[in-house]
Amino acid sequence: MADEQAAAQQNAPQQQFSLQRIYCKDVSFESPATPEIFRKSYQPKVNIDLNTKSNTIDENGNFEVVLTITVTSKVEEQTAFLVEVQQAGIFYIAGFDTEQLRMVLGTAAPNILFPYAREAIDGLVVKGGFPALMLAPVNFEALYQQAMARSQAEGQQAAAQGNGEAPAEA
């Protein structure tokens, strides 16, 4: 029995995850209300949107992961600035099953990309004449679990509707 388990472990592909390259795919900064916005007391309402997407580059196990962060800062109802950074990376990933691969692409890769995106955003905001913007760390594992739970709930709701059942009230 122990020999069978040892043989199975030896035959299982070794899991590999490595960063090949990090780069900015797209960067945008807009400050439509300048210079008037600088005369107002700067007490902004800041909205942050995060999104990740990934795609297979080749059949050798290389994937591109793009982390998009959009920050909108408003003073009163005027947009002080809008900054968007698409921080991307190429990752070599091998030896993972489909679910593990999805998790690595949705958690580990964005965790590596986030500090680079945060630095780019802060630099753009400061160069735009605004106070430094230090984005708080993001728990991509928790976001991934929430997205998976939401996807599963939507799948169950769609299946229930396909069977003629009424959707559950939330």
C-alpha cells in the first residue's frame, strides 16, 4: 500500500509556478476638473475597482494575468482624478489540476502584481498634483472565494429556473 502511494507521488507531475515577466499593459490618468479642483478643500470620496483576467499564451504552460485597478476620486460631485492601471505578468504554471490552476491564476498571480500596480497608481496621483494614495493590501484569496461562491449560487439559480422553479429570494 505504501509502495503504491509512493509510486503515485513520483508519477504525479511536479507543481511549478514562476514569474517570467512583469509589465504595465495600460496606464491612464485623467484630472478633468483641474485647476479648479485645487481651490477646494481636498476631502475626497475614493472608489476602487479591482478586476483580474487571465489567458493562456501558449501550450507550454505560460499564462498572462492582468490586474486592473481603477481609482476614482471625487470632491463633492466633481471628479478630482481617475486613474487606471493594468499591471500584467507572464507566469509559467505546470502540474496543477483545473481548479488549482484557476486558484493560482486568481490569487497567487494578482498577489504578485498588486504591489507594482499600487506603486504605479501612487506615482501617477502624486504627479497629478494630489496627495499620495496608499492602497491598502488586498486579500485576493478571500475575493476568489467570494467570486466562486457567487458563481456557484448563480449556477444553482439558473438550474432551478431551467427546471421551472422560481428563483430564491435573497
